[in-house]
Amino acid sequence: MLLRVGCVCKKGHRFLLRAFSCGVAMAKSKFEYVRSFETDDTCLRNCYIVVRLDGRNFHKFSEQHGFVKPNDERALALMRRSAGCVMEQLDDVCVAYGQSDEFSFVFKRSTNWFKRRASKLMTHVASQFSSSFVFFWGEYFTHQPLLYPPSFDGRVVLYPSNRNLRDYLSWRQADCHINNQYNTVFWTLVQKGGLSTTQAEERLKGTVAADKNEILFSEFNINYNAEPQLYRKGSTLIWDTAEEVTTKKVKPANQSEREVHVTRTRKKITTHHCDIIGSQFWEEHPDILESD
Amino acid sequence: MLLRVGCVCKKGHRFLLRAFSCGVAMAKSKFEYVRSFETDDTCLRNCYIVVRLDGRNFHKFSEQHGFVKPNDERALALMRRSAGCVMEQLDDVCVAYGQSDEFSFVFKRSTNWFKRRASKLMTHVASQFSSSFVFFWGEYFTHQPLLYPPSFDGRVVLYPSNRNLRDYLSWRQADCHINNQYNTVFWTLVQKGGLSTTQAEERLKGTVAADKNEILFSEFNINYNAEPQLYRKGSTLIWDTAEEVTTKKVKPANQSEREVHVTRTRKKITTHHCDIIGSQFWEEHPDILESD
Amino acid sequence: MLLRVGCVCKKGHRFLLRAFSCGVAMAKSKFEYVRSFETDDTCLRNCYIVVRLDGRNFHKFSEQHGFVKPNDERALALMRRSAGCVMEQLDDVCVAYGQSDEFSFVFKRSTNWFKRRASKLMTHVASQFSSSFVFFWGEYFTHQPLLYPPSFDGRVVLYPSNRNLRDYLSWRQADCHINNQYNTVFWTLVQKGGLSTTQAEERLKGTVAADKNEILFSEFNINYNAEPQLYRKGSTLIWDTAEEVTTKKVKPANQSEREVHVTRTRKKITTHHCDIIGSQFWEEHPDILESD
Amino acid sequence: MLLRVGCVCKKGHRFLLRAFSCGVAMAKSKFEYVRSFETDDTCLRNCYIVVRLDGRNFHKFSEQHGFVKPNDERALALMRRSAGCVMEQLDDVCVAYGQSDEFSFVFKRSTNWFKRRASKLMTHVASQFSSSFVFFWGEYFTHQPLLYPPSFDGRVVLYPSNRNLRDYLSWRQADCHINNQYNTVFWTLVQKGGLSTTQAEERLKGTVAADKNEILFSEFNINYNAEPQLYRKGSTLIWDTAEEVTTKKVKPANQSEREVHVTRTRKKITTHHCDIIGSQFWEEHPDILESD
């Protein structure tokens, strides 16, 4: 700390002010050692960094806000919108996948965003997603006010190979399928079959996937596989390049004005509700993953 | 996974459904190995866990939303409100301290909330704070709409002793003082002194704390130490027990109705804008810290 | 990398040498990125750093080398000697405690040795202990050659408070007591009581500490508490300052030669076999621990 | 802890023994909470785990033990022997590479040895290597006794892809080349050129690889590339399968005795001093690495 030498202190109380201020600056440098307690949590290089968010107490939240069962279009759309906001604000998310009240964001393996610091990555994702969720709420829930600010927790997981990453996403999509199938039968039994939730639960105890489809088909004439892909497959957000054509009027010297078409390629987020367990999606979008 | 044995498949396409469903369940268990890539980030026991949030790009954010300089009462109140919301939702925060666009949350050293998992703790704090910030925006910024969802990043730091923790909080409060003093002079020079921001910056180059107070006092007749404590000391939120007296009407058998006063002690958050570097605050609130 | 410009290459094959050498240097810098995969494992400041070593497969090792049961004086002395060697070579170990085939080394909470890097600390302790164990083997096992190089594994544990550290050491000493008591009765039953190891095991099943002492006392007239402290309490190594008096002959000018006594205080390791669970030991050696 | 109820205490002092013993057992369980301070340091799955050891103060050690400069055959052979001992004792090391006073051990990416716990892996390697180094010393340094037990420090680094791992090994081999070339010229200037070590250092300042080869060739008629591969390339240890033919005498019933050849394939360590930067070595030994 620099101390101005020879300063004239005309008034006692100002001298005290000065002494006090210097004291605080000195104090600050004295306290600054506490920074050395921070730890480095850099993510291992050349690994995909996945940040997965989960809604906290969303079972209760969904009831309090009158979510349609088993799938609420508004809530799913709001989740997608918030996820898109994360992708736009945070660099280097190459793919995001969401279902139910969870969303996974995959940072590309070569990312150096925030120096790959795990805490920065996950808190920024959690924060941006949460503030977006509240911010855009009204656009989707036009007649249902938000009663209180919800919360999402997050975690970071690293995947060293493309195979591991794809298996991670497959795991989440398989989970989506299993839960959605269960929920579809369960709420059909309740809403159309007139069972209580306890009875529906009882009915489904011990059934395997095939049994559930059978119940839907033979009792309610519902072909599970004809249900919307959005419900069965979840939402996959990726970056696409889109050609954007704009028309400009130009007037060269000594010529009459005319229209010119300007084509720009621009990155934009696209949403897919298809299978990502098989190879087709990845073959159609070879730029998402980097080679091992 | 259980496979129902001997099931009769009357229709081919349903058999396919069944096979497909089983396949997905099998796939899920096949993919589940990816869970083993998650790492344990349990915080060392018997240490204070500090989660500090910082606004992302808040310089720009404050300009876009017309924050009053050097201190915007509305913004500071909204920060406090959001911090209070974090304390109410998340157990075991024993003290929180905020200034400018940052807020630190101290979990008590014996907390077992979320099994002391660093990622859960920091993402929940970041998420709850962010969603609250957007949720309560309108209460404080009545004439200024929120233009986009803001973001806060967070980190976790552990402090093993009471001394270390108090030094951490002192560091942040000393930082508050130094920044606020600079900002007060800087904006006074601009707003009252008619200097441009570049000129004000130039003028303050190389000055120490005492010089800044002198400028305020001799040129603008402002005694820095008489500035609101809120600006100079930041905000400290703690839990207090309050006695709550409610009046109930009771009518015992064979007696006439009468009023009864019921006293309950209830935990509630109180906000302080005092010095927390010295001992007085800690002596007056001996329950905040636990013995080493 | 610098490339010498304009070098004259008189002979083709030397040109190749040069090219090759440059190539390797270039290659090295090309490969050096792999260093960025190293992670920081700095131990949290202001915590005691404990490195505990355990012998690998020492049950088998002790049988192959004819260790006396239940306690082999030579092996215990060799363990102490190796531990002393660790303390002399590695700075800032303030106390070490050993029993059976394990030894714990406590680095003082303020140590900055190896920048508090956990990997450096534990590998150095493991390495120095192991090489010392082999190096000094012959001094203690004069008639029993070492058949193969043994191995010890290690781990690092941090303790934030003096209470936690003392509880750690108490835990190890209580473990020493419990194991030694069991082993003493077990081998007495085998060696003096003529039981097979299976019979001895059977006999002790379900007995508590008091029962074991009773067996020793009533059947073999052994008072467990009169057994050597070394066995019951393990070994605690600390630094002590010792006054060392040396005699020097000096001959001042114009005087006759005479002897002078030079007193130097020197740090040296002392070994204790006393209780370290209670307060007495710590009160008698107040310099071992630093204040919280 | 079980307390035997109704035990008959014939003698006062034995009752005290009993009470004391119970006390210690109780104490142990009371202290056991300290185990919860241990942290999980499991290595990320599907990554190669490299443990690299470095000699501590080996410059001084090599002088005190009269190592031949620039390369001591005995020391290098002892390093290889110790490394081989590590490979034999510790499962799942797929390749080890050593040069000078360092050795790297690569655990295969799928290893589950010691549950992939970093601390266990590195301390075991450091310990086994160090005890082997002392144990086998006399076999290589027949006329030079070991003066004191040496120490090696270790670290763990993870590599997610085959490319990264090969680049790591290439980095170490390029380092070997650069250091060995420097040392070869340096010691030639000193030993054959009659320069002091300071003069030799001065002479080499600013030279590039090509210059060094030129000095060797034109002044001492030494073709660096004809120097032993061991020095220039270091030592690579891998597992090979060897066919082992043993001859047994068998005597079938009612037949005369005859000899039978029994062929067994057995894993054994082989040592290579070849280039491992290029592809050839890896193509010739496709089993070392696992697919990404």
C-alpha cells in the first residue's frame, strides 16, 4: 500500500478518516491470504464436460402449478426455451438433451470456456437456466402465475470418449422412455380407467414394458409408439448452420437502384425429438462430436 | 430386467413393441455404467463451506437497466431479498454477506446438507438466487422492466477455523469499503464535479484512501464516513429468534370467552449493515459461529 | 525452438542428424501439451495433513520372515527406525504414531512443504519409509535375511482442528490396544494353552475386553496392563530439543591451551510409548500442536 | 459395543481393568468419526492412469555413489529391475517407460486395481519401486555400498485417449533424447576435451541439437546416432507372452516311461530400447493399448 508522504492534516477528524481508510486497505491485504484456500477444480482435458440439471422438489412444484399429466406441453416448452438460452449465453455447448425436469448440457471436449473450471461451468449453467425459467414463465404459462422461484441443482460429469458420451445420452433417453411409458399407462388408468392413483400403482406393480404397452393397447386402444416423439424421446438441442437470405436495396453510381440478395450462414439452435441411441442421428450430424 | 416368460403375442406389431420396450430397458441397464464416471466432491468435514456468487457481466447489466450510480438502492434491496430467499430455502446457512453484485453464503461447519457435496451446494445457491432475482425484480424495479435473464457464477471455498472464516468475511467487507469509497468519489466527481468519466479516472489515479476522503470533504463537503452504512459496510444476514405474540380467543367450558396471548419463538432473518471486521458483532451474536 | 540459419552441411548424413535432432526438439514442444493434464492436489490450508502408511500383505510377510507372535520386537524397532528416517528427511512432520504394520505421519498445519501437494507428500513418505525399511533391515533382523522387497500403501487425510487431529491419533491408539489385547490372548491360548489357532479363535468369539483380561489373568496369571507399554500403546515420535555439550580445546593467544564446553540446543527425535488419548502427553509437549 | 451383563468381579483391580478395556473400545467407536474426513480420489474411468516417479536429489545421490557420467549402466539396470518388480507386483501396468532417474508406469484404461484410487496407486508404485531399488542395489553396484536410503516422489496423471497417452510417452522419450544429447556432449567436452564443467556449460550455451552433434562428430569423431539405443531411447517395458517348453517324464500304466514336452504360454516382461514416438512399435505390439 502506498502512503502519501508529507500530507498536511488540517483537521483532526479528517486525520482520523484518513487513518481509518488506510487501516482498511491494510486490513484488506492482511485478510487476502484467505484466497489461498480456494481450490483448483479444472476439468481433465480432452473429455466431454456434461452439466446435468435436475429440478428440486418438482413433483410438488408441478402439482402446485397444475401441470397436465403425464406430460405438460407448456412446461416442456419452457424447459427447452431455458436450455436454448443457456446454449446462447454459454459458449461451447455442442449438444443439450432434456426430458421431464432434467436437462444435460454437453461442452465440447476441447472447450476452454472458463478455463474448464467445474464450479464456474455448473453454476453458470444452473444460474442461467433458472433465471431464464422464471423470465420466460409467462410466455408459456399464460394463465398460471409462478407462485415462487424454483430451484435446480447441477453436477458435472466427465466423459473421455465419444462412446462414453453417447452412452451417457443414451442412458438419459432410455430413462425418458421408461419413465414416460410408465407415466402414460399410469395416468391413462387414472384418467380414463377411473382407478385411484393407489390402484393404478398396484396394477402396474411387477409389469414389464411389454405388459404396459398391452394394457394401453387392449384396454384403451392406445398405441404407445404412436404417442408424440417429444414425450417418448425427449428433446435434443444442437447447433445448425442456417442460410439466411436478406434482400438489400443498393444503388451503384450511375445506375438505377436494384435489389441484391445477401446470403449469410448463421449458427442457430435446432430441436430434435428423435432417437439418439442409434447411429443415424450422429451420422446425420457429424459435427457434434469431435474425434477421440 | 425381468422378462415375462411364455407371453402370448397375438399380433406381430405388438410383439415388436414389446421387443422394443424390453430392448430399451435392457439398453438402459447397459448404459448405466456411465454413472460410475461421477466423482465424489464431498467437502472436508468440520470446515465452514462458503459459496460466493458473482454477477456475470453486471457492469453492462447495470447500465442497460439504468442503475443509479454509485449505489442503486433497488438493486441492493433485490440482492438482499434474493439472498434471504436462499437462506430460507437452503438449510444451514448461518450467515450471508453481500456487497455490490456479489453475495457469500456461509454454511455452518457441522452442516450435512446435501451430504456436503460441493456441486449440489453451489448449484442450488446459484439457482435459487438467480430465480429469486428474476422473480422479485418487479417488486423493486417498478418502472424498469427486466430486459433479459441475468446470470451469477459461484464457487465453493472451505475455511477450517473461525479465525479463517472471519478473515474471509473481513476481506469481503474491506473490499466493499475500498470499492465503495472509490465509486463514491468517482461518481461525485462526474455527477457534481462535471468531470467526464475519463477525467475522473485520471484524477483518482494514484490517490490513496485518505486523498479520496479529502476530495469528498474539501470539494463537495461530503463526509465519507457519514455515508449510509449500507453502502460502506454491505449487508450481513443472520438468523435471529424473534418472539411472536399472537392473540387467540378461547372459551373454556362454563366460562365466558376471553383473549389469550400466545408467545412463540420463531427463527427469522435479520439484516445488519454494521462492521463485521471487529469483534463486537461476533460477541453480540455468539451463536453464528461454532467452536473450532 | 531456435533454428540456426545458414548452417553449412558438408555431409549428407550429418544433415540428416541435424534434421532429426531438430525434429525431436520440435516434437518435444509439440508433445508438451500433455503436462496440462496434470491436476492440482494442493491440501486445504490450515489443516493438519496426515499420511498413513499400511504394510501390504504383511500377514504373509510376517509369516515368511518368522515374526515372533504377537509382537516382534525387531519388526517394531525397524518400523520406528524407518519412521525416524522419514521425519529426518521430510520437513515439518510434527508427530508420528505407529503400531503393528502401520505408521501415521502428521505434517503441521502451517506446513508449506512441497507446496502442500498431496501426491508429493504421500509418495515421498511411502518411498522414504520403504527404502529405509529395506536399508535398515539387517540391523534388526540379524539372522533373518529379507526375502523380497515389501510394499506399503499410503493415503492423505486432512484434519481442520486440534480436536480432530487428537481424535485421529486416539483412534489409532485405541485400535492398537484392541488389536494387541486380542492378539495377546489369542497367542497365549495357542502358545501356552496348547490350543490350535482355530480353537483359540473359537474361544474368543463373542468375548469383550474384560473377558479377555480375565482369561489372561485367571488361566495364565498374566496381568494385561503389566504388558510392555510398547505393545499396548504403540510408538509416538516427536521432535525434542536436546542440549548437547561438546568439549573443545582452545588456545587463546598468550594463554595456555584450555578446554571449553560448548552447549548447543539441537532438535532430535524422541520416542514415547505412553497414552496419547488423555491430555497429559499434550500438556507436557505443548509445542507439537499449533493453535486453531 | 456389547457389555457383558452380570459379570462377577472377584477382585477390585480386575474390575478396573475391565472398565478400562471397555472404555477404550468405547473410545474407539467415539473416535471413529475421523474416518469420514477421508476423501475419495477415484480416477476417472476409461482413462489411462500414469504414475511417474522421479528420484529426489538424485544429482547429489549420483555423485555420492560415483555414478559414471553421462550414463551409468548399473544405475540404469537397477532402475529397470525395480520397474520390473513394480510390474510384477502391481496388476494392470501395461507399459512402463524409464530414462535417467525417472520411470512412468501406465495402468491400462480399464484397470480396476485398488478401485482406481489415485493415492493407493501412486504410493504402492513409489513404495515398491523404492524398496526394490534398495533390495537389488548390491546386484548391480557390487563394489559401491548404498550409503543411505534414497527417495522417489510420484504423481498421477490421467490420459483420456490413446493419442494423449502416446503423446505423453513421446514427450518423455523426446526429453530423454534432448537430455542425453546434451549430457553426451557435455561430458565428452569434460572427459575427452579437457574442459572444466563451467567451460563445457559455457561452450554449449545457445547451441541447438545440430550444433551438439557437430561438436561430437568433428571434434571427437563420435556419431551421436551410433550411441547405444539404451541411452538415446530409454527403456520401455511391456508384457509379452512367451512359450515355455518343459520336459516331463511320464509313465502310463503298462507302458514304459517316456518324456513329454509340455508347452505353456506365460506372460513375461520384455525390455525395449527402441523409438516409441513413431507408429512402428505400437503396430508391432497392438495389445498394449485398448481402443478408445
